Amino acid sequence: MTSMAESECAVFKKLKDREDRAHSAWTSHLFRNEVKPRLSEKAKRKHQKEEMEAYQQAHKARLAHSKTCPICLSNL
């Protein structure tokens, strides 16, 4: 669904990459092979909450940018 004009906006691309990395970190626990000592349930929940919040911040930043950027607005 990415259009050619979106790729012209470097800020959008940077924010989208940040969002994608944060989302990958947040969901990676589903596919991770545990080679480290397991975290306690409390520590695991705290870690997941931090990763989820990082993803939410990245997502909000990208959405806020796309609402104010003339290049991104022209793609709608």
C-alpha cells in the first residue's frame, strides 16, 4: 500500500522504520528462543509494557507527522 510519493518523504520513512523496529521488538518474544535465564513474570510484564509503549510512541509520531507533512498529505 506504500505509494511512490511516500518514499519521497524521508521523515515519514524514518518514522515508519522506527515504528517497525519497535513493533518487531514488542512482538519478538513470541518467536524468541530462550537462551538467557528466564525473567520473572513481573519482569517479563514490565519489559513487554516498555516495548509496547515504545511502539505506541513511534506509531503516534508517524501518524502525527503524516497529518502535517505536505508530501504525506498529498498521498491521501
